[in-house]
Amino acid sequence: MAIKPLKNETELLLSIAEGNQEAFTVVFNYYYDYVFSFSRKLTRSEELGKEVAQDIFMKIWFDRNNLVNIENFGGFVNRLVRNHSFDILRKLATHERASHEIGLSSTELDSNTEQTLDYNETLKILEEAIELLPDQQKRVYVLCHQEGLKYDEAAKELNISSATVHYHMKLALSVIRGHFKRNAVAFPFLMMCFLK
């Protein structure tokens, strides 16, 4: 699989390397569907496809200083998708992965402690936000975002209508976004990754 680069991609990558979150959002929105679709094809799992996409965009941000050295960003992203997808499949095959929770693989974790702390803190805030949800909203969020069920599948599981699932999801995401904002998380793109 391949994807054409953005017209001003070089400039965007340089801006991201300097910490520009708006530039990151542009790149995220352009590449997300490609990353997700490619990973879903490799892993044959919608849930794992979402997980790989989340991990890759978080890695790109945390390693943004290295973007200035990348000549072919599309190829770079392609390699990340392949490597991380196969890494996850290997771990599943050897039973090293206990659950399908959002997380970077040990081979892809950056040795930079500050980056790891940022990532762990973000996960902690997300978990706190989920715990704030009313029971039905929590069940809907977990089924759809953590277990990868579609709205109609979650509706059958919970014995409610798809419209009700959509309603509860809308409320749940509002609560989670609010919790991120209250905790002054300076990475709005992480919210996009988690709530995509």
C-alpha cells in the first residue's frame, strides 16, 4: 500500500518537529485512514488496527525531533505500520500480550523517560475519565472503543438500540474530553487518537 504525500508535507513535518500541534493535526487527519486500513489489513482485526494507529501517531509525536531527518515520510509511516502490526501479531502468537489494551510495544518504547511519562500520564487520565462515566456510558465506550465492536453489535450486546448506543457514546466522549481539558493535557491530538 502507498499514499501520496501532502503537497506541503516537508514544511508540516518541520513544524511538527518544532512542536506545532496544528501541523500534527493536519498530518494526523490525512494519514489516519491509511494507517488504520493498512494495519487492519495486516492484522485482520479492526480493534488491532485502531490500536496500531493510536500507537504510531503517539510515537510520531513523541519522536517528532527525528522528523527533520526523514526524507520519505510515507515510506516511514508504511514501515511503522508493518513493524508494529507484525510485532503485535508475534506477541499474540506467543501469548505475551495479556489483553488488547492501548500501549506501545516494548521494542518501540523510546528510552527517553520524559516521553514515557507523558504517555503513561495520558493513559492514566484516560482511565480516570472512563471511571467517571455512568455505568451505561462506560459499557458503551468499552465495547466500542476498547473491544472494537460496531454500534449495532454493541446494541445487541446491551439489548438497546443503535441510536441509544450512539447517544451514550456522544455523552461519554464529551465527559472524556472534558476530563482531558480539566487536567490541562497539552496534547489535543492524543484525544483524537484515543477517541477516533
